[in-house]
Amino acid sequence: MATEYGQGYGWDGGPGFRGEGAEERRHLLPAALRAPIEARSWREFAYLMLSLPVSIIMFTFAVTMVSLGAGLLVTFLGIPVLAAALAGCRGLGALERARARGLLGLDVAAPEPLRMTKQGAMASMGAMLKSGASWRHLLYSVLHFPWAVFAFSVAISFWTYGWAMLTYPLWFWLFPVYGGQDGLQLYGDQGHSIYLDNPFEITVTALVGLLLTMATPWIVRALTQVDRLLVGGLLGPSRLATRVVELESDRGVVIDTAAADLRRIERDLHDGAQARLVALAMDLGLAKEKLTEDPEAAARMVGEAHGEVKTALQELRDLARGIHPAVLTDRGLDAALSSVASRCTVPVHVEVDLPARPAPAIEGIAYFTVSELLQNISKHSGATRASVDVWRIENRLMIQVVDNGVGGADVAAGSGLAGLAERLDAVDGILVVDSPVAGPTRITAELPWRG
């Protein structure tokens, strides 16, 4: 599985390329001055403004339906009422996920569906009542109301006071013209009043308003972080359900990889060693027929057959090494990786610092990861030197392969690196690629340590 590097292999600025020539967006204003007029700030403010009416509806519905259902549990009617309450909360939760997606840019997946072993209304109500996701939606409907009241009050206060004070120089004239007073009253009692009416006070008011206006988007952003946690933690799939989906996906990757490896082995045997052995059998048959008539020709044919046997044996050794090398089983990663490095077309420095040998499955994945990366360096990188480092950090096996080649590798471009990343992900591994254009390329693989 080849990994493409450099121009001519998908790194010359085509789709997925994020190297040289990609211009970063530059802003004339710093973030502090830009935040009050950014679309993101206004979307987050709109989210908090909508949260109050939405939370009132959700809280009212949840409390009313649950109270009614709990009161009716002495009769059979309590069960369908509670099931309807949970179903309604799930529907309102879908609305909240859509609102968070549109205004906060938070994409939360739908929770796991109801698990029904039978069909019918009773089975549906039972599945709803036993669903943990349904009860999390109910909890969200209750908890979000007090938070929405607080967030709404804080956001609307800072936003309105900030903009009102900032624009005070533009509208303070309304007080003497229409209000019968000199300006905005800051303090007043029976004997004394303070109005913001002279140029100095108006300027100070505008400056304070500017500070509030610049601080408000960050306050709103902090408030929406709590909403992000609530939506992501209560309205999305549970960690167990997410893990099950990941394991199912990883199992599919493992099955597909194993099937592809079996097809590759079958193809290599059919097109390589098997074809040579068939030809060898035919040559030996001809040599046997000529043994009495033309001994010299028979001896020549036997000699050619001997050469074919050596070639077939070498192909079988290479195939066996590709399945699982004997040196890896006998002597571990250090010796196996040194053997792979010796076959690379560039000088490779190998350093393995492991306190013990990992599990055979992890050891095999580490070996084939380094083997494939070194093969890619030989074919595509244009490097003059490379290094391989293997070490352990706590419960993780770390692998780093570095070369000084042309760089430009990217997992997202759909190359062999993507397949390698999928294989590592199937065992909870990670592949990180740091490969700027013109190099160097640094690829780090992380695997779980299993002794």
C-alpha cells in the first residue's frame, strides 16, 4: 500500500492540499475589537435569547407531564403518560440539537434509537421508559430552565447596557428635548441629582460602554460553553453507545483488512510461486523424458529448474515475511525493524527503547506500520536519510518515523496513509502526520500497550 509524497503523487496543490500557497485569512482588527461585530457573536447572543422561551416550554411540558404521570401511576394511565413525556422530551431535544447546530456550530449526533424486541404499543412504551437517553432528555428539560434564565439575564444586561452607553453621545440630546432633564440621571435624591450631561461625562460613559461592548461577546461565549456541555452531554449518544458504534466500525475495518490481505496472499501465490512451481514441474517432466535420449539437454533443463526452485523459495520467503516475519517472533521489534531498515534505499537510524515486548498483535501492527512507512520513503520521498524511534509512554507504544524528503503528505488526501490510519484506529491507535511542503516529514503512530 503505497503512500504518495511530493509532486506527481497528489501533493501539487490539488484537492485536499493544505501546504504552500494556502493563504491564511488576515483581519485588520484584533480579536477584541472584532468580536462585537462578528457574526458568531450575534449568533451566540441569539441562541441565549431564544433559550429562555424554549426552556420555558420544555420545563413546563416536562414538569407537567411527569407530575401527571407520577400521579396516575396508581392506575394504568400513568405509564403511557410518562412514556409520552419522555417521547416529547426527545422531540424537544432534537429541536435543541438543531438550534445548537445552526447557531453554535455544535454538531451533536442523535442518541441511540430505542431497542425494541417486540412490536406494539406496550413494547414501545417499555423501550421508552427503559431508554437512558430518554431520561437524559428529561433531565435536560428540567436543568436547562434555571440556567437559561440566568444566561438570558446576564447576556441581555451586558449587551443592552454596553451598546446603550457606547452610543450615548448620539442620543443623549433626547433628554433635554423630550425628557425635561439635562441627561441620563446617574444618581438622584430629594436634594441632589447627578446627570451625565457635560462632554467629559458623555465621553467617559461612551468609553465605559466600549469596554462593556468588547467584553460582552466573551461573556456570551463563556455562557454558551455551558450550553454546549449540556447539549453534548445530555442530548447526544451516551459514551457506551458511542463506543459500541466505534467498535462496530473498527470491527468492519479489521474484517475488510483481513479479507484484503487474504486476497493479496492468494494473488501472490497464484501469480508468483504457484506459477513457478507449475512451470518447474513441466520442465522436470521434459527433462525426465530427455534423460535417456539427450542427457546433456536434460542436465541443462535440471539446472534451469534448480534456478527456478531458488526463485520460488525466495518469493515464498518474501511472502512469509509479509505475513509475519520469523525474526519478529524470535527476536522482537528491535531486530525486526533493523532488518526492515537494512532493505530501505536510504540510510535509516533505528532506536528501540522498550522495557519489554508488547503483545504479539500490537508488535505485528507496529512492525508493519514501520515497514510500510519505510517503503514509502524508499519509493516517493526523495529523502537522503531517515530515522525510526520506538518507545513506551505509560500505557502507549509510540512510533516515530522521520525523513528529510520533499514532504507534502496528508492523510485527508485519501492516500495509503489513510488506510494505515484506519488500521491503527481499529486497535485504538492514532496516526499523526506532520509533513510541510519541502519537508521534513514526521509521522507519529501511537498504539495501546498490551503486554
